[in-house]
Amino acid sequence: MRCAPEKKNGEDGLPIPPYRIYNIGNNHPENLLDFVTILQEELIRAGVLPADYDFEAHKKLVPMQAGDVPVTYADTSALERDFGFKPSTDLRTGLRRFAEWYKDFYKIKR
């Protein structure tokens, strides 16, 4: 970028941001408890947490909170439209890669 982005307003008169935010996911609904279970397994597998880490001692299930949604998934339509890219990484593979990156980034040794 050689200079600041051009300032533009939309049809409604509001400023149009000079950037876009994209949701990147596999566009497939995932169960939250499945997500947590897989994340635990992958954090242990990667050596971020010890094999005997007691997840149950730290888990506290509570009723739905304000703002919680029963089902969520990544709407990747803008990413597909603008870049022709449709993510396809499954949950376990993505969480495995995250756990490995986390261990390396924070230089965790087990």
C-alpha cells in the first residue's frame, strides 16, 4: 500500500471500511461439547497439557447464557465469492494443527 485507503461512503451515507473480515471455517455445524472434547485430546496429544490433566475438575457446565446460540457454523460465502476459496479442513485436523502451532509458538516443552 502506497498511501492511505480512499475514504468512501455507501448508499446509506455511512463510511465503507477499507477492509473486509472473513469467517474462515469448514461451513459445517459442530457440537460444542464435541469441540471441547477434541480440543482436550489434541492439546494432550501435542504435549501442551500433560496426559493426566483432569479436565473434569475444571469443567463447569451452565445453562445457556445471554448471547449463546444453540447451533453455529462458519458462513464462508463471502470468502468463496471474493477469493474462490472454500475451506474444507475437518474439526479434528484444524484443532490438531492449532494445538501443534500453540505448542511451537509458546515453546512448550513436555
